[in-house]
Amino acid sequence: MARRTQSTIRRRTSRGEIVLLSRTVLCSVTGISERQLAVWEHEDLIAPARISDADGAAEPLYNRDALRRVRLIRTLAEELEVNLPGIGIILHLLDSRSR
């Protein structure tokens, strides 16, 4: 089994720098496990910003918005003890308010 490398991709655009984090880096920075991230993705609480197709293997990449969202979900789940359906409702309300 091939081991994933930790990677951060930086691209400069006319609007600024775009930073994309691999799953491993995102989990390391936020202090969650890859399994927990997979559960949150399965529950549609978080989604990768882009899927990279490097070397024939798809790898999800996450942007700063996803990083903020993971931190919010972690706070709601761990510190405020909100269950997953409750977190989904809170995120839906926040998303609809920001439009």
C-alpha cells in the first residue's frame, strides 16, 4: 500500500494566493482523525474544494473555507456537544445566511 505524502499546494492568482491542503495535512492542522473527516464528508458536512488526479489516484484537496468549516464542526461537536444532525442544521443556516 502506497503511503500518502503530506502536501500543501499553493497557487497565485490575480485575486491572491490559493492554498489547497491534502487530507493528511488538513487532519494534522485541525487535530482530527482521517476517519472523523470521512464521517463528516459522508454526512455532507464538509466537501473537498477539488479532487486532484495525480498519478492516476484521486486525492481530495481542501481550501481555507474547508479548513474554517472543519474547525467550526470540531468546536460544535467536541466543545458544545452538538450531534451530527444538529451540526448539519447549524451549517445549513449559516450557509443560507452568507448567500
